Amino acid sequence: MSFCRFSTELVANNKTQIDNIFIDNFLPSAPDLCVKVYLYGLYLATNDIEIDNTFEAFAKKLNISELDLESAFRYWEEQGLVQVLSTYPIQVLYKPLKDVFNGIRLYKPEKYEKFNSQAQELFKGMREITKTEYGEYYDFLEKSHMQQEALLMIMGYCIQSKNKAVGYSYILTVAKNWAKEGILTAQQVEEKLCQAEQSSSALAAVLNALGIKRNAFIEEKEMYLKWKEGMGFEDDAILFVAQSMKRKGGCEKLNALLEKYFLNGKFSVAEIKHFIASQDEIFALAKQINRNLGVYYESLDSEIETYITPWLNMGFEAKALEDLASYAFKSSIRSLDGLNSLVQKLYKLGILTKSALDEYLAGIVKIDEQIKILLQNLNISRRVNAFDRESYKTWKTVWNMSDEVISYAAELAKDKLSPLQYIARLLASWHENNITTVSQAKNLTPVAASQPQQSKLKGRSYTKQDYQAMIQSIDEIEL
């Protein structure tokens, strides 16, 4: 017994640290008994307890045989985590886990003797397997717990597929990907290979459609299995998409297209054809809108995603969007953002179809014609502007003035210095006094109406600026 040692209470309150390397890389694939042995041995080694730190007490504590206990430590010795210093009496040395990832691994030569010879035969004299390469295979087998026969089958498959002496990094990449899928036994590898061969003729047709004149590589076979088994595409659909590519882009582009159709829920040839046709129509619409708007974009993908598709999803007819782009151009709106503002305003009005847009625009043209006549009567020769439209709509829709009353106000304003402002003051005065006909307006003295700086409207005073603010606050949508 040691001269100085920890008390039982202190040991009970102490902690045993477990390296994350063990949890992440060894625990998931290790047998349950081996995990128990490793952890309890780590506990004994960490706390330096002598009272029951014997081989016999260890086995009794875990309720296992001494033979099973030795086998468990031999397992961890092969993994590189411990070293069995002696057998009688048995002594075990726990090693730093970082050494395992620094290449310090020991393997019994007889364990991989058969594997070494069979692996070399697979290359049929094309090249020699180096000591470093063998070490990489051993490490993979130990960490993944794949059967040696399974890895040999994968090696043969890789060599046959590429028809050349492939490097070990390529072989291990394939093996690791299959191991992630849970393919660790020779039987599972054989099933996967049979599955790949069943689609070989269909895949050959796809490669031919892509302009690839060779046998399929492993990666391409796995892609095809993903398209069929993982995504649910049938052979005819995959071949149709490959043919639609016109031999451009290879398997990577084909994979991207199939993923796109998968995300949009298009699996059959008919569904894919309809989807492609609709996409072509959208591209054609985007080009036409740009022409009508007077803009040019080299790539339409961003425009379609940002503008065209949302507009169509809002319910707009394609022809309505084309006509609106033409109207925007004539109104000096030359950008998609500007056009989008018009689209949003029309959406609020429920104007989504060509017929509704035609009717709405016709109404605007009619109003412009009426305003133009009004300006001509006032001897104003300029074009109708946005302020004219806002003022006219206020008179008509907010103050409820008829065309006859507006025309009468224009007659009174002909000789004034600012005739439009004079009309606004007259109409405001008449609106204040509930005047809606020409005969009623004639009975109100125009002079009084010409002084609206402190006029009364519904019990309070309003200035000229107040009237302008009222016009601006009207929540009216104008193109």
C-alpha cells in the first residue's frame, strides 16, 4: 500500500476525464464490453487506486471473465489506445489518444497478411502498393470496422471502373463514402454493386446523350442510384433531361437540373416538359418586358427571380405586364424598380388582367383629354402633368364637382394670373358651401371665393398650404 494516498471520500468526489477523440472516433464503433473495460480502466489509471487495482478484481467488478477482459484490452491495443506490457501478471499502459492520430499504430503482421497479397493481385502488375498505402488501408479498416473482404471488393471495383491503376486516396474516398452509408460487410458491398449494375444499360444511354463515350465511373453510377432510389426519378425521365441538355454540362449539370426538378416536385417526363415550357415562357416574357421598357440585361435569372415570378404569382397576366412596361416607357419610367412600383399600385387596385389594365389606362387617357381641354380653355399650352391629374381627381372624387361646374370655374379663371390656383380656390369655396351645380355657383360671389386664405371649412380655418397638404394626403394611386 502507498505511504500517502487519497481518502475514499476524496476519490468518490473526483472526476475522470474522457478525451473527446475517444467519444467521437472510437466509442461509436467499439463493442459495448470493450467500452466498459476502457472506461473503468481509465478510472483506475487516473485515480491511481491500489486497493482493488488488480486483474482479478477488475474482472469481478465488471462481472466478466478474465479471458473476456484480456480480449477487450487486446482490442484496444490494436486500436492503439493501450499497450499490454506483460501478460503474467497482465499490465496495461494507457496511451495518449493524440498519438493515435500521429501515425503511431502497431498492427500484427499476420492480421493483414492475406489482405496484403489479395490487394496487390487486384492491380495485376500495374503498380506496387507501398508501405504507406497499406498503412492507410489498415487505419481505415480499424476505424471504420469494415470487413477486409469488403474493402478488397471496393478496390477491385474502383480499378475496373477506371480501367487503370487508381491511387489509394480515390479508393479510400469511395470506401469512406460507402462506410457512411453503413456498407461495411462483403455482402452489403455485393448488393450495392449489383444495384449499380442493374442500371448500367440505362446509365450508358444517359452518358451517350451527354456525349460521353466511355464506361460509367463509380461517381456517375452512384449519382444515377441517387437519382433513382434517393429522388424517385424513372429511367425515361433521367434520359429525357439528359437529352434536353444537348450534350452540354455533363453529369454535374444533369445532377443540378434533376435536383431543381426534384425541389419543384416534377418527376415524370410530362411534368418536366410542362415545367420547362413554363420556364421558357417566363424567359420570353422577361425579354419582352425589357424590350418594352427599353432596358437590357445580359442575364435574366436574377430579374425573373426578383420581379417576373413574383408578379406572376400575384396573379398578373403576362400580356398585362407587357402592356404596362410599354406604358411605363412612354411615361419616362425606364427601370424594373420603377415598373415594380406601378405593378404594386395596380395590385392594390385589383387590376391584374390585360382587359382591366386597358380599361384603367383608357380612363386615364380620358381624364388627360379632359384636363387638356381645360388647359386649352385657360390658354395654357403645356402637356398634362402629375399635379394636374392630382388636382383634377381631387376636384372630381373628393369634392364631387361635376365637369360642368369645373368648366364654369375655368371660365371665371381665364383672365387670372394663376388660373389653376384660382380654380382650386373657387371649387374649394363651393365645396365648403355644398355647391354642386352651376346655378348654385353663380349665386356665390366670386370675389369672396378669391380670398380663401382664412376661409372656413367645417368649423375651422384652412390656408393654401392646408389645401395642398390635403391633396397630398389623399391615399390615391396614380400611374
